[in-house]
Amino acid sequence: MMKKYMNSKIFLSATAVLAISMSSCSDDFLTEKKNYDNTSTEIYDYYSGANGRLNDLYYWCNPNIQGASGARLWQFPSMGLQDDHSQSTEEYSGFGCFVDPQKPMNTVTGTTQPPEYFQGTSPYGLNANAWGRIRNINDVIEGVTNGALSESEKEEILGQAYFLRAWCYYYLVRYYGGVPIITEVLNASSESVVPRSSTKACIDFICEDLDRAARMLKAKSGSGQWLSGSNYGRVTTGTAMALKGRVLLLWASPLFNRANDESRWVTAYKFMTEEALPAINACGYGLGHESNPGVNGSGWAQMFLDLAGNPEGVWVSLYNQYVPDLTPDYQRNNLWEQGARPANTLGNTGKTPSAMIVDLFPMKDGKRPASYNSYRKLEASSYTYDPEFPFADRDPRFYRTFAFPGEYWRFKGDPNTGKSCNPYNGEKYILWNYVWYNDPAKYDDPTSGDAYGADNLLDKAHGMYIRKFSDDLDVNASPNYIFNTEGKSIGFRCCQTSTMEIRYAEVLLNLAEAACMTNHLDVAVEQLQRIRARAGYDASNNYGLPANLSGDQAACMSAILYERQIEFAYEGKRFEDMRRWLLFDGGANFASIGAKQLTGWGGNTCTWLGVQPFNDQRRENMEFRLKDEYNYTDGKSGRTWEFTSAVPAEREAGNPDKIIGGKTPEMTREERDAYAVDLSEKNIKEQPLVDQLANLKEFYDKYLVRKTKKGDGYDSNNTQLYIKFEPRYYILGLTQSAQTNNPSLEQTIGWEDYTKGGAPGTFDPLAE
């Protein structure tokens, strides 16, 4: 029977809560997750009551994949959706608030305020406020500490609560530096005002909480007990150690370590090697599918789909397959699959990667494309990259991260039993998302959106799709979703795929970074080799890594950042890496805002690393359109693709010319499909990928041309705009709302103090 992981809130009265607290707790973690807010202290005398309060904290603190619809700002930016964070990286085009050159942020006027992470504003009430969540965590800590539970039960509950408090503070500190440290439940009064502590004090506080959590949880989780069964999804000793490693890395990074104090790196390295990695391994975590990478990255792709017992997931958020209509109290679906799938599969419409990230992925030898003007200290590939054929000769992870015209993308279900107009059922689905235009003047106009997509994608076609995390039937024979053709759960909505905020690959790459910056370059390279081996590389060419990494610290660090960019694409890690390493301008402009200047790394991290600053670039999108001679003209001349029998009658009556195709080659659907790339293990063994890609390249060469589509914005004169990330954005200021609510808090240097008439901020986030 399917486990009921991670459920939605149920609001109960205090009397009902007390009654539940005296009953036995559920076998499954978070199955009976209620709202235990505003209860009497007696609830902490019962394990089920205290555990219910704890589970409520998980609900509010765990990262969430759901996005802007129903999610909290402090949750979903960490999960790689098309938000202000990812739109400030290479992953998506479109100006997020951090990089919009026409809307510089400030903390005085109300129209261009920076994001509100300091307190949070939402209709979800107290729990949607950062300090409300911390208050509830402190209430659990106080209540359990003073309650009547056994010492073993207390440590189990408290260990998790201390971790969640550390997570809340980590999220605040990485954006604001020093914040108020509050360890008790305070009354809402002027006497309860707490000033901002130094960033160093906050880092130490977070680490202390994580040390407590690791120690308290060791008896229950330190030997892998919670990697499976009803407690899967709870944080463990290993989770606490992994987060502490991330925190120490943040403190050592250029963002907070402007002079490159090596002692911070040494502290991080010693902790990761001597304490963290042994504890994490003892908890049962490891590199998922390391011993069986599969064919062309299939093991890597499967790793994202494994549920309970997945060693890769050091910290996970859980979901279920419950139908919203039938089980509203417990429904908790992962909507990524629904959002990623194309419209003609009953998916939403798909997610569009920028052309920049498509073009920067490594080639099949593991090296960067020579045409990519960044990571200049890394050896370029011997394979020539042709943007007209972006799928040719790429890193195995490329084919599991993106989907392109002419690629099988199978799923379990038949969309044509609903209202789709698709020539395939799910098990035979091929993505053909090339387009055509009805006006020659629009053929090469990057701003034109009047294209018609093949296979009835019509105006919902994307030039490329993000495929990562997708439950590919060729990889996972028992999908995590239930495919529905009607109702509120149409398509792939009922999906229980877990998401991983911390996975084991990050543990290894965090270690690699600390090792690199303490000149243990061989250790750093070993971690990169493990990551590459799981992706499908081997020792025959040093796992695709440049030969100079063991002798060049800057090149080694550049390789680590490049690997993180590829391995963690669309996992919400890139924006934080760009902030930590000051990759927007190299950190060369802090003096302009009165902040401490960067003196380590030669005064410019971009120059030291050999990477191109992200400022003054722009991201475009792409699509593949039919060549001029095949483009749609009058809708009557020329032969159409012969798959009219797959078009449902109720849709055929609309506009069959647009539904079926335009003026196209003399080719049947079966002839066209023979060009498609099939990544299934069985097919690749019969027809090597290199031969399939050559075959698809022939199709593109005959019929398609790559077209640049507008990505980032234009001004009112239709002039292209370019990325502008201002130096003060690296560490955020308090919003107007936060300052009004607590006028005694100092504003951050570089930002305006609203309560003092716009005077410059005085709080130095780098002061110790």
C-alpha cells in the first residue's frame, strides 16, 4: 500500500489536539501531520503530541517544489523553478528582480523592494513569517525540554527541532548576514526587541544547533535506521553534518571572506573529512547508482526518481499520489512532472531552458565547448560544437536534462483518451516540437511568437524542454505518478517523486571545494572523478577532466564550479554559487557602496577563475523551425505529414491544416519517426547513440534551422537589454516593511534606511 508521505494541514481545536496527543502515533512519518499551533504545554508530555508539533514544523520548514501557486517565497527558490533566483542565472531567460537593468531595487520606495525573506509576507499567517517559524520551533524546544517524555524521546524530537531552527537561520544568514538570534519564545512587546548579531555569531549559532542535532539523533539515525521505513524523510545525524558543511563553506566563500582567510577553509575541510563524511556515510547515504551508471546517464536520471531508501537524498521533501478531489486533507503532489511535460501529453506546456545553458554543457569528452566564452582556464573539447545540432556529442547528462525535437520521451498513459490531439500514446511518445510560420517576415524575427508547433503543439511549443527530474518510462518502469485524463488531477499531477534539498553529490562537491581551497587538489579531483563516473565517464580519459587540475588551484576551483553548474542544473544551487563566488562582477565594485572591498583572489574572483562576469550578458531562447522551402504558406499546397488518423474527430473539425502540419516534405509520420533518438537501454544496445544522433542530424540538416528567440527583455525602443546585478544585491537590505515593523534594527551597509529618511545603512555584515 502506498505510504502517505507529507500531507497538507488540518486545522484542529486545542481540545481535539489534546485528544490526538493521547492516542498512538501513526506508523508513517507525516501521515498524521496536523496543526498543533496554540496548544497547551501538556501536549509535550505525550510523544504523539510532541511529534505532531514537530511534524507541523516540517510542513512549514521543508523546501517545496510547488512554486508560486501555494508555496512560500522562503521555500520554493531553493528548488530550481523559474523564479527570481533561477532567472538570475544561465538556466532561464527573463529578468528576475536581481538582474533587471530597468528596475534597480531599493528599500525606500515601495515599487522595487528587494525580495522579502527576512520576515515573509503571505496569507499563511504566523508560520509564513520567518520569525513565526522560529518562534514555533523555540516553543517545541522549550516544551519538550520541560515536558515528561523520556530522555530518548526528548533527544529524538529535539534533535530534529534544532536542525530545523538551524535551517531557518541559515536561510536568513545567507541573504542578510547577521540577524537577531532568538532562542526562546518572546512576548510581542517592545521589550522583546533583539538587535542583529554579527554574521560570525550567527554562523557559530547555526553550527552549534547542528552539532546538537547530530549528537541527539545519532542513537536513532546514525547507523542508517531512518534511510527506509516509516521515518524516511526525517532529518538525521548525516543531514545535520551535511548542512553544517554547507554553512562552513558559505562562511569561507568570497561573499563573506573578502580577504580569503585560509583558516576558514581549513576549518571547513577538516570538518568535512574528519567528522561530516564519516557520519554521513554511517547514516547510509552514498552516491546513488554509483556502481551502475547505466546507459547514457540512465542511472543518473533514475537517482532522482528513487523513493524511500534512496542513498542520494541526504535531505528530502516527500509527496504522494493522492487525488485532490478525493483526499484533500492528505493530498501532497509533486507538480514538476506535470509542469515539465509538453502540452500534447496533457502536461501544462513544459519548461523552457535558455539557449545559454544548452550551449554551455560539456561535450561527450567532458570538456567545455570551445565556443563557450567562460571557464577559460579549463581545456576546451576536441569535439566541435555546432549550435545547429546542440544534441550532437554532448555530456551524458545533457540528454537527461533537456529534450529536443526528435527524441523519445515515453510515459505510462494515453493522452488521446482525454482531449489531447497527439499522434502517439505515452509508450510511443516522440517529442517533435519544431515549428513553422505563416508569414515569411517572421521566419527570423526573434520577437515573433506566431509559430505553429508540430503534433498539435501549435502555440504551446517550446524550442527545447527541461527534461531533468522527469519520470521517463525507459528509466523507471514503475512511474511515481498516476496518469489521469480528466478531473482536477489531469495529466501527471498525482506524482510522489521526492525532491532533494541536499544530496550526496553536493556533499562530495562541497568537500572538493574545501579541499581545493586548502591546496589538497588531489582530494578535490577525486571527488570530481566520482561525480563524473556516476554520470558515465571512466578513467580512460581521466573522467573527462582537464589534466591541469592537480597543479592549478584556480583551474581546479573553476572545474568544481563548472561541475556544480551541470550536475545541479535546475536544482536551485546555481544562484547561490554565483553569489558566494561573486560571479556577477567578480566582486570588484564593493567600494562603490561603502562595503569592504575584495582583497583575496587578486581582487576579482572572475579574473582569478577565468570566467566571464555574468553582468552585461543576455540570455536568448531557441527554437527549430522548418527551412524556408517547407514553411507554412497557404495551408493548402504541399503534402502534409500523414498522421490524420491520430487526430480525434472533435479536434479535427477546428483547423486541420494547423493541427496536422503545414507545407512539409514528402514524408509519412513513420518515415519521420525513423529519425528519432531512442535513449532506452535496449535500443541503445541495438543502435549505438552515436549512430542515432548522426541519423537525427541528417533530419535537421535537411529540414530544420535553428532560430534565436527573444529571451531577456528589450526597452521601449526595442533595444536589447543586458544583465545588471548591483554590488549591494550580494547581501540584501531589510525591506521597508521589515524596517517599519522593527525600527530599531540597523539597515545593511549599501542600502537605504527607510526609518531614517533614506540615510545609508550602518550594519556591516562582514564585521566579526
